[in-house]
Amino acid sequence: MDFLRLLLALALLNSKTKGEIMNKDKLKAIASTYLRAAIASVIALYLAGETNPKNLLVAFVAAVAGPVLKAIDPKETAFGAGSK
């Protein structure tokens, strides 16, 4: 649920004009991209022998953190808050 709130906040930051929110399809595409990256990271660690659930959760959060931080950076022009 917190992940969905974060995506909603990103949608608000990424809006072109005040009050405009990204459409649901674009928001779903962003969420699925972030989730795929995080799941791939967790699977890679698991296959390497890491079975501690806490460490796998930390890997999941870390994998999502990078794209989220880039998306909320107002100086980032490729995509996110500073994109056109």
C-alpha cells in the first residue's frame, strides 16, 4: 500500500500542470517497471544462496529506491519531476 502512495506522489510531482495527475495506464506501467526490477534483484540474491527474508526485503526496497529517487529529482530531465 505504501508503494502505491509513493507512486501517486510521483504522479503528482510529474504532472505538467497543477492538479493534473498521470493517467492510470502510465502509472501502472511505472509501477510494473519498478516492481520487475525489484523482483529480479530479489530472485538474483535468492539464487545466489541468500535466504534471509530480511535481507531479501532490503534488496527489494533498495532496487525500488534508485528509480524512485531519480523520478522525484526536479533536476532530472530524462523522466520524473523535471521532465517535459
